[in-house]
Amino acid sequence: MTRTIFLLAASHSYRAGPFLAAAAELGLAVRVVTDVPAPLADLWQQPLGVDFNDVPAATAALIRLGQEHQVGAILAVDDSGSLLAARASAALGLPHNAPAAAEAARDKLLMRSLLAPAGVPCPAFFPFTTADDPAAIAAQVPYPCVVKPTRRSGSQGVMRADTPAELVATVGRLGRLLVQVTGHPGPHPILVESFIPGFEVALEGLLDGGQLHVLALFDKPDPLDGPFFEETIYVTPSRLPAGTQQAIAACAAQAAAALGLRQGPVHAELRVNAAGPWLVEVAGRSIGGLCSRILRFGVDEAAGEGASLEALILRQAAGLPLPPLNREAAARGVMMIPIPAGGLLRRVAGLAEAKALPGIDDVEITAPLNNLLRPLPEGDSYLGFIFARGDSPGRVEAALRQAHQQLDFTIEPVISLAGTPQAT
């Protein structure tokens, strides 16, 4: 009997769709378990909805649902469900990462506390809370430094400070953001880290019994030096020397082992400079947003497209044989379209022109019209995604930049009665 695979997904996640499409191609039974806040469970009428924030209650509910639906695997498609998936899988005797490893992969302070003793190159770090005196924090940390929340994703709340005065302002700004996004006054844990100079890369991999199989290494050609850290372009294959790529893979594998991650997808962010790679963070999930569209594996160039990243993850979870893990020969890239200003998105122009450019596969605007936009560091989303393919990483990068130049976004500021912009 084919057993059901549960996908745990936040209600706003882009990631469930690609998994469902891959499951249909593979003939796998998949059900999406959605994060539904407890007060809204009855209103939303979602039979497979649980409150991810209430981990004990959600785990019990997921165990019951798993028994009812003959579940064979539980996968979290984003960070919000990773701990829940690990705990429920352990209780049901399903393949899983240890709950402690899942927790470490989504909590930046816990992650740093495990990476540093294991010898993984990572920034010096200093834990504080929003109840601490910002001036006292400013007197204890090195400069330049990076201030970040311990639990947010997508660079939300991550800010650089070069002076004590900037640090005081940054800590205050982060505190206000955390009150807003969590709905309670705190105190909230925060992290201050030494800033690591260099350039950033991202690694996509698949763990099997603790062994890391590198699926793709992405160059990030835009500098990520602050004051905020909004990601834009990812291009693969990497243009870095083979030795540097090997060192990056070894650092990511060492980090996964330090956290105790052993099974399933892994996404790592690293900075690289003359001293080698430095681990920024590693997550026990696949790449976010719609970025996985640019990845195909086991490709027969004459016969077809090959397997998607989601198909690989589902095959592993279902105990099915994996295709060859080689990525297609063509270079691919994606641009996460940044939000240039806060306000209401009223109009998008140039879409047809951008899609018509050589090398562009597609442009998808994911922000709805008349939607309130918030740029980083307060925001946590993008305007959309541009996808490109070519015979070299350089041409892919150029195509992405040219397509972005064709797009024009009309964003109307939101003005309060006092006359001050509110969506900034």
C-alpha cells in the first residue's frame, strides 16, 4: 500500500505547489498540513490545519492525523514546520532528523552555540535580548557587526552597524519589528555577530545518512555588505575555482554534522574571503521562494527536463530510487525582485518586454496589485522572480539584469492623517 506523505507548510508559503506537482508526476499520495493559528482553525475549516506555534499540541494532532492517513513520511517545506516534522516523525517511527537538530537549524543562537565548539568557521557572536540596554550592548561588541533576530528568515530584521550609535539605533529598530511580527512585547532574543567581509554563496544539498550530496552551488554576484542584506541574484554553476567550491562543500557538511542533521534537504549560506568559507547559517529544508524552478537533475539533454528538486526530496522520503544527481549542463539563474520602497503596488509595466529578452525563461510577479509592500529589514517578501537560462553563468546574470531593467513598478506611498509615510 502506498503511504501518504505529509507536507508541512505555512499558509503563505510558495513551496507547497512545486511539491504537489512533483508528487503528481511521481504518483505519490501527498497531503498538505497547513499552519493555522488556533483561534482561526474553525473559521478556516481546514481538516489538516494545526497551529505550528503550539508545538506540543501540534505534534499530538499530527501524530493522530498520521495514524488516520497511514503517513509514511513528514516533510517541512519551510522553517516553520521543521521542528514539528521532526518530533512527529520520531513519535511515529518515520525517517527524520533528530528534533534537537531541527531546532538548532532554525534557531540562530543555538546554531552558533553548536557550530563554534565544532570548529566550523563562523562569526563571533554575542547573545542579548530586547530588554537589554542598547548602550550597554554597544559597548560590548566589535565593529562592524550584524544585528539579527534568532528566528526570522529571508534576511528580515538583519542589519549592519558600523558604530555604537548605529548599533543603538539598530537594536531599537529590531525590537520594534519583533513586537510587531510576534504580537507580544517580549523581551525577544537577538544576536549580534561580527561582520565577515567577502562575498556570499548558497549551497543546495541532500543529506543521506549524514553524507552530503551537493546538488548546486550558487554564486550571488551582488554584494551583500549591508546596511541590509536583501538577496537578489542566484546563478549556477558557480564560477569559483574547484578548490574553493570543495572547501565550501566541506564547510557546509561540517556544519550539518555539528547540528546533527543527517537526512533530507539542506540549504546553506556562506561567506567567502581570503581565509576561506565562513558559515552564515544552514537550514534543514530546501531553497525558499520559487528559486527551485531553476534546478533540474539527471537530465538527458536530448530527451527532456529531468527531475525537479522537489522530486528528489519526495523520492528520498518515499524510499524510491534517486536519479543521477548531476545538474543539467546549462547555466541557470533567478533574481528575487527587490522591493524598492514601501507602499501600495498599483501597477507593473514592462512585463512582456522582460519576458521577450533572450535567455529569459519567465518572469513571475508574486506580489498582488494593491498589496501593501514593506522593504527590508521590516519586510519578508519580494515583488516576484525572474528566471533565466544560458550557455554561461555570465550571460545568465546579464539576462537577469536586463530583464529587471525593463520592469517598472508604480508604488503609491501610504500616508497617515499626520502626513507621514506608513509603509516604510
